[in-house]
Amino acid sequence: MEERVYAGCFTRAFGPEPDAGTPTVVLVHGLGLSGRYFVPLARRLARTGVTVLVPDLPGNARSRHTVRRMPDVEQTADALARWHRRLVPGPSLLVANSVGCQVAAALASHHPSLVDRLVLLGPALTPRVPAWRQGGRLLKDASREPLALIRTAAADYLLTGPVRFVASLRHALRDATVAFEGHLAGVTVPTLVVRGTGDTIASEAWVRRVTRLVADGRAVDMAGAAHAAHYSTPDAVAELIERFAAGETP
């Protein structure tokens, strides 16, 4: 693994250097987190020779000092697009988890030339669900995740800081209310929506709606996983992504 700062984003890189002849996978983390909880999946994907890039989004974790104020979802997507154009020579397979799916949907909608395929893992937040209920779902899900993930997330939240975390949450709630579904409807690339069967944050009904909103969507359930299926079952999720990238129906 190599670590650098590119275009304002602290970035973890796995596999070969980005090149026009090498497929690239970009992993987008969730609210207030870093890319660290994607490392098991990144390592597994890189074994096949693809380039895997894992940024900390602006204002989060090790990219927390790259912006003065926490950007909203669309501003984050635009920043990620600038990062992508500087680092990746062509379109990538974009994989996002949780609130990172809001960023990914905005990027795929507004910057379609940068995305070849899209994978949404436990897409959140659900539109028009009150913040207190979203928080309750998060707490319930935490009891179903591996302890190592809880420790990683807690350290990331502390690094991002409470002020920036709250600002991000407000931005995400607003985006879920006014823009998320519209961004999903603007996604034209093939899209795989993955939900752990134990996920209490992204409901089965919402995942099915996400699949219908995008132009070319399909949904897969991951048995034995909760909201962060990529962390608890990285091998199974990697296999899904590889089959999807090859054009197979998972």
C-alpha cells in the first residue's frame, strides 16, 4: 500500500500505478470516516492486478485540513471528480458505502465520463427518514458489525472531529431529502446495489427503490453481513465486484 496526498485528498493506493491500460477501482467511504475500513477489500481486489484507490474525502480524517469548511454532498462529489481527473487516466469502477453512496451518485450523475460502473454498498441515507430514526438504525447496526470495525470507526470519528461530523450529517440529511433520488435517476451506467441481510440502515425496500431509480440496476443480498458488508465479508464482496466488472450477472 502506498499513501499520498493528491488534489487535496489523502489517498491509499493498491496494485499498479494508475494507467490507461489498467482497470481502476475507486472506493468511497461513508459519513465522518476514512478509507481505512476499505483496506481489506482493496487488498483483495488488488490481487487480480487492478489499481485500487481509496481517498479520505475532503474534511474527513486525514483529509480534514484540506478544506476550511465541510463541503456538502455535491461539493464533495465535484472535489472527488477533480481528484479523479488528476489521478486516473480514464473512467473507473466506483464503489461506495453508506453516505458515500450519495457522493457517488452525485458524481456519476454530474460527471458521467468518470464512471464506468457503479457499486453501492448499503446506500444511505434513506430520504425523508428523520435524523433520530437514522441514528437509531446506526446504533442497532453497530451491534451487528465486527468489533474491529467499531474501533476503526470510532478512531476515524475522533480524527474528523464532532463539528465536522455534525456538519457532514446535516449536509447528508439535506441531500437525502432534496437531491439523492434525483442523482440516482441521473445514473446511466450499470449499477450493482449490495445489501447485507442484517443491515438496519439501508432497508430492503429502499435498496429495491434505488435499483429501480438507476437506469441499469440490479440488487444482491449478502448473507451474514450488516451495513459494512465489504468489511465483514471482503472476499465475497470482491467476487461480486469482479463478476460485475466482467459483465456477468451476479
